[in-house]
Amino acid sequence: MSAPDELAGVFTFPAAKQAVYAGTTYLALGGKTHLRRAVEHSTEAIRLYQGAANVDQSSGDLLAAHLDLAAAHLDGGEIDAVAEKLGYVLATPIERRTASIRTRMRTLSSTLAQPAYSRSPAILGLREEIHAFARPALPAPDPTEP
């Protein structure tokens, strides 16, 4: 194997990012074995990002890993774990709520609307929070306008 390239920045693909992408991929594949692997990789991504220097952290990837964990736990029927993982995402400041994360939240909300979950008071509360989270932020007022 050759030595790592000298280029950094957008051309790097650190282990934490690899773990996020692996978790998302395993989640998309579905099935018990893949869901277990999704949980492992997403958990590892969170651990790596939380231990990284601020300059090496990706808030979008960290949010994606939490959402992947929430989705995997939902598939496993672990509602408390879903609420825990979503809690981290729901606490995210508006300026860090990217279109991608909002889209993932809406997708999760659609899953929560399915009959298997729709009667749970805990799920209803989560859906309300997700709807509030997923709304696009209003643009800041222009201070130069009267």
C-alpha cells in the first residue's frame, strides 16, 4: 500500500466519516445482521467524532450517525433508544440543521407515522418535535431595510 497523499481538507476521508457512511449503508440494506452492523458503525462514528479535535469534527456526519442509530433502534422496536438518539439531533441549533438532516428527519417521521407506531404517545410527541425541527428556518431580517 502506498503512503497517504499530502492533500488534506475536502480530499480527506477520515475513519469517522467512513464509519458514518458504512452505518448509513448497512441501515439501507436492512435485515437483522445489517442493522446490527449499522449500529456498530454509527456508534463508532459518534465515538470518533466526539473524541476528535474541533477542526476534525463534522456536525453533519455526527447528526447523520445519530439519526442512523435512531432508525436502527426504531426498526428493532427500541422506542426509548430512538428518543435518546433523536434528543441529540433535536437539540441542534437551527444554523446546523442542513437540508440533508431535515430530509432524514422527515423520512424518520414518515416511518413513525406507520400504524405500528402511530398510537404510541411517546412516538406522537417525537413526531411533533421532528415536525418543528424539520421546518426550514426563516431568513434573518435585513438590518438595512426599514
